[in-house]
Amino acid sequence: MIGENTVLGEDTTVGDNSSIQQSVIGRGCTIGKNVVIEGCHIWDDVRIEDNVQLRYSVVCDGATVKKGAILEPGVVLSFRVHTWKLLNFVTVL
């Protein structure tokens, strides 16, 4: 479900049963299935795998958020980062 106050960039795809609320999603992003995004800024060419939760976070160009990751409010994922490398900033289920 794409909620109010949400913008999706060109060539961005969203998987089944995903919810995006009050967020800006850049161009060329891939968002997997069963993803929850709320109050986030997702830059261009970001890959978000299945079963991810992002709330009030920023994900920069080219980053990958791996399956099952949870980004807590206030997290900023820098350019071309992959979540399995970040231990203090994300919780991986």
C-alpha cells in the first residue's frame, strides 16, 4: 500500500504486501515483499530486500538493506553500504 504524502521515483518497483507511508523513494529502487517503510528518505538505486522495516531513516544512493533488517529511527545508511556490515546501527533478524 502506498500511503498519503509518499513519492515514488521513476523505475522504482514495490513488492507484494509492502507498505510505504509518508516517505520519499528515489529513482530505480527495488523494494521487496512484506516491507514496511514509514517517514523515510530513500535515495536512488537502493535495494531493499524482503521483510525489512525502516522507520524515520535515510538510505543513501546504492545501499542494500538485506532481508529481515530493521532500521531504527534516525539511522543514516551511507552510500553503497550493505546492512550485514553494520552491527551498531541495524538489527538483523
